[in-house]
Amino acid sequence: MSPASTEQKQTGKLLFDQGSARQMLHFMSIASLCLGLVIAMMLLANPASSQIRWLSHLGIVALPLIALALLKRNHVRAAGLLLLWGYWVIALGNAPFTSGNRNVGVVTLPLLIVMMGWLVSPRQAAIMAGSSILALLGISLSEHYNWITLAGPVSPLSRWSILTAIIVVTTLLTLRAYRLYTTRFHEQQHLAATLELVTERSPIMLASVDEEGCYRYVNRNYAAFHGKIPIDLIGTPVSAHLSHSGAQAPLLALKHGNGSARYRHSRKNMQTGAECWLETDIQQASREDGSDDGYYAILRDITDEIRIEERIAFLAYHDALTGLPNRALLSDRLRQAIVRSEREDSQILVCYLDLDGFKLLNDTWGHTVGDIVLTQLAERLQECVRGTDTVARLGGDEFVVLIGGIENSQEIPVTMGRLLGAITRPMSVGTDTEVSISASIGVAIGPHDGEDPDVLLRHADQAMLMAKQSGRNRFALFDTGQEQRTRTLYQIIANVEKGLAAGEFRLVYQPKVNMRLGTIVGAEALIRWQHPEDGLLLPASFLPYIEGSPVAIHLGHWVLTEAMAQMSRWAAHGLRLPVSVNISGHHLQDGDFAQHLADLLDAHPDVPAERLEIEILETTAMEDVAKIARIIRASSALGVRFALDDFGTGYSSLTYFRRLPAQTLKIDKSFIRDILDDQEDLAIVKGVVALANSFGRQVIAEGLETLAHGVPLLEIGCDIAQGYGIAHPMPADALPEWAASWKAPALWLEARH
């Protein structure tokens, strides 16, 4: 415990606080020091003064100095005891040797007693008063029986001087005490006003209860909550206004909380009639002697907080829009359903439901209508199942219906028909406004299709995709074979990505020639995979499986980058050969395609943009002609050429053909292969060539298997071709040597004349 705390405990309740007592003692010490100096000067003027008087006045000067030193160290109580008891000893110790009870110093005793009570403690003041009475009695008896010889009365002038000094000091101390007291009084008033403002205007409820269980104080908010005003409660028992459990709760909490406690409870608000949640903090009150003095209670209305906590707890396991269970709660219920199905030897259905065309509905009617549809759909699905089943929303337009207790597989079509029928019924979304929607449902049967919640959900999701691919507005059961195919697909995608990172892919190049002129006009870059285990793989063994995935775009970027780098290397050796690159439709429609192409051209300034030709499938172009046309124009603005590959397999109309700004048509090899024997194929090729010429497009025949196939092509005006009959695809370093040695065959030279 600190010295200040010890002094405060020993002092008890005083008229002045420690700070004010310190100021009073400091003022008293300075005044006493000044008084002592004045008296010392008077003694110097009177050489006949006795030794006792010199010692007394030396004490009057020394005591204030010591007290000031103690005050500087913040020992207020010690300074007060030293100063007041010191002056008391000087006043009474000097009397027997001067004029006894008639000594003017005796008149300071009442002042010292008062100051002791104000500044140190009432107990010390009582001790000083008793000691003064006994000391004065002793002096009086000694004087009466002549036990001591008095020095005689003080001269009138000295008496006047001393009394004047005492009166002045007393007056100054009184004024100082008044000033300190009034300052403290105003501070107390301000503090009381502040406390009243805080307690009476605060939404917190405050109450003080005495040891008898009666209200000592309540604020207005507490009284209003209980339908009263403060005066109606103060002085009355708590049990008269609260239930027995409500009145005993604070006492029990204090008993178990070691003098303080906090607990939550519900109580009816008598003002509004609403049931409210309260948080109560209670603190034991004790007197100075440690005896029980009741308790203080602070009550706070936490109803809103409780509701928010309940809402947060609800949203942790439920969907905010529909109130249905979310994925977390669904997993728990699905786990319970699996256990129950094993115990009952029954089956469970996990129905993964995805709305058909919900994005279009949102875009057409707005998200508000979309939310209305989702809410109504949730209600309909709940009406279709039993209370023991679960309807959950996973997010967006995806729902899961968990149905247990299935004894016979024949129940599944009936149950799914009921769900689909409920979904397709028109929904009212406003005055005279209805919308209709359908859904695709994938069904996984537990435990046949899995015994783990995540596995069943994944299988139901896969089955839902099958339902969408089959035409939508229907359901599909999970197919184990489809699961294996999906796993194989994912494995291939992962292997391609791994192989791309390991540098396992290669480009080979197949020349394209002008049969009429006998010149090499370019080469097509074809990808190969040098697999570490399966050897050299052709594109058909991996490209179809990665179409639409991000790795397909990464692979397309690599092909473009490698082809441009190879053209740079060839150009450095004098071979300036255009190269065509196949790009998938998914890659072409990627938002970063044009920018990546521009960056690639900037990185190879030695390769003119027109030497790069991008081949796209005709079937890809037909998916969204307008969008593909915009992409081709944006890329053509960079100088890049485009070719329409496998032309004739996509059944494109003349309108589509005219709208696509591709410079080259590549006739599919399926039409070229049989032109020597099949006049219909030859007629088709002839028509395509004529069509290309009429639109000013270049035409290339691909899949030229023999030199003889070139003769009819030259006759119908198709001069450019590629295929095994000309050259097989070859590594990049073999192409320059082949190009230097290749010459047009005589068969073609004869056919062109």
C-alpha cells in the first residue's frame, strides 16, 4: 500500500481532502515561519530574554521548515502531526516557565485543536483536547501550590504583539479554510450535478439497495422500467416490486461471485409490456468497518444485442433470403440422415436443383423479382416434402432437397415429378404479372452413391449437369460411369497443366504450297505432347478434353509465343515463312486475347504481323457470329490474318460466311480425300472454291494425301494445298532444309497448263 493510501486510511473522513489539507498546512507553515521570524527579531532587541523563550522561538522557526520539507515529499499527515503537536508542546511547555495559565501562547490551543480535526484526524484532535485540559490542570495546580516559580507576566507590548500575530494568523487561516471549503463545496455541487445528469439521463438503470433489502436509490430509468417513479421505490423492499426469484438473484450472484457479479436475465418492462433481456452488474457495498451495506446494481437493456446474436447464430446455419438451411446445416442434417438410413435400412435422396435460365430472368426483370422467385420457390419446395425432410439453399439459384425414408426406387420419379411440377407453376411477382421457370435436378442416392455428405452432394451436382445437358426441366440420376469419365477428364487437364510447366510440349510444322506456282507459301504449326510415359501424343488425345478450361488458354498462349519465337529464328537465317496457328474458340473469346496478341507482336518486331495467321474452326465461328466477327476485326487491326478451318463441316449459311471477315477458307479434308472417285465431293469443293473467289477469299485444300489429288484441284482453281502428299509435319529445324530441296512435281506442272 502506498504512503498516500495509508495516510488516507488512517485519516478517515475529514473536512478537507488531502490536497486541501496540504494547501492549508503549507499556508500555516509559511505564516508560522513569518511569525517566528518576527518574534525572533523582537528577542534580539531584548537581550534580557530567558533561555526558555529562545528555545521556544527557535522551535517556532524550525517546525515550519521541517513541515515544508515533509510536504514536499507528500507526507501530509506527518507534516500536520509534527507542526500541530510541535506548536502544542511549545505553547504548553513554555507556560510553566513564564506566566503559567496567563501565558499568551495558551490561547493558540483551541486553534491547534480545530486545525488538528480539520487537517489530520478527529481522533488526534480529541487526544490533543484531552491532553490540553490535563496539561492546563497541571500548570494551574503547580501555580496554585507554588510547585514552580513563574517568570512573571509578559510585558503589555509583548503580549499585544503576540496576540496580534495569533489573531492575524488565525484570521488568515480562517479565510484560507473558507476559500478551500467553498471551492470544494462548488466542486461537489458540480460533481453532484454531473452525476445526476449521468444517472438520470442515462439509458442505463441504476439502483442501490441497503442491507435490509430496501431501495436506497434508483434513477428515473430504473423506476420507469418498473412502471414507477423513483419516490415510489425508494425506501420500499425490493421484494415488493420483483418476483421472489428476481429479488433473490442479486444476492445469490453476490454469494457466488465474491462480492461482484454479472448475469443476464429476462424481465417484463412494465412501461411497455414487452419482455426484455437485461444484463445486470452488481457490486457489494461495505461500510468502513467492513460490515454489509447492501449492494449497487447497474442494469442494461440488451434485448437488441440478444436479437442480433440470435440473428447471427441463425444466419450461421440459414440462408438470409429464404430462411432455409445453408450448406453448413445441410451437411449436418445429411450426416444424420445417413446414420438414420443405415439404422433403418432405407435410402436417402440428395436432389441438387439448379434453375434453368435464372440469369436471364434476373437480367430481364431485375434482382428484386429474382429474389421474389427464389422466396416463392423455397416455400413451394417445403410444401412438397415432409417435415422430417430438408430443403436447403446453397446460394444463387442452387437448392438441395434431402428426402429420407425411401423404401422403393419407384418412388423417385414420382417425387421428382412433384418437385418439377411445383417449380414450373407460374409465380406471381406483381400486379397482373407472372413468370415461369424450370429447373434441372440431379439425384444421388445414399448410401448407394456415397456415404459421405460431400461425396453425395458432389455426385448430385454432377447428375444435375447431366440433366441440363439432356435438355433441362428434368431430373437425372447419378451415373457411376459418368463419375469415372469426369475424373479422367480432370486428370487429363491436370496432366496437361503439369506437362506445360515441365516443357513437354513441342511444335511441328506442315508446309503449305502453291501447286500452280510451285512455291512454298507457309506452314501450319501443330502441337505435339512428348509425354514422359506414353511417348509422343497427337492433339486428338488431349485437346478435346481441355477445351473450355483455363489450361486450354494457357496452352494457346504457349503455342502463339513459341510460333512467333520460331518465326524470329527462321527470319534470322533468311527464311521468312508465314505460320498459321490453331486457336480454340474458348481461347479466342477470352477477354485478354487481343491484348496478349498485341504484346506478342511488340515482343517480336522482326516478324511482320501479316506473317501470323490464326485458324479457327467453322463450328466455333457459328456459335456467336457477331462476337467472333468483332474479335477478328480487332485482331485484324493489328495486321494478323485469319483463316476459317475445316470449312464445310459447320453448315454455315452465305449470310454468316459474308459476315465473317476471315481472309482464308480451308476446305476440310473429308471433302478432299475422295475427290478422285466421288464426283459429289468434287462438286462440293468446286462450289466452295467458286464461293471463295466470288467473295475475294483465299482457299486452301487440306488433307492432300497424294500428288494425284492436286490435279483436279488445279483444274477447278484451288491452287494452295497441304497434306501428307506434300510433306508430313516436321520439326522446326528440318523445315529450312526441306524448303530448299522441294520442287513442284511434274504431274502438277502438266495439270496447270
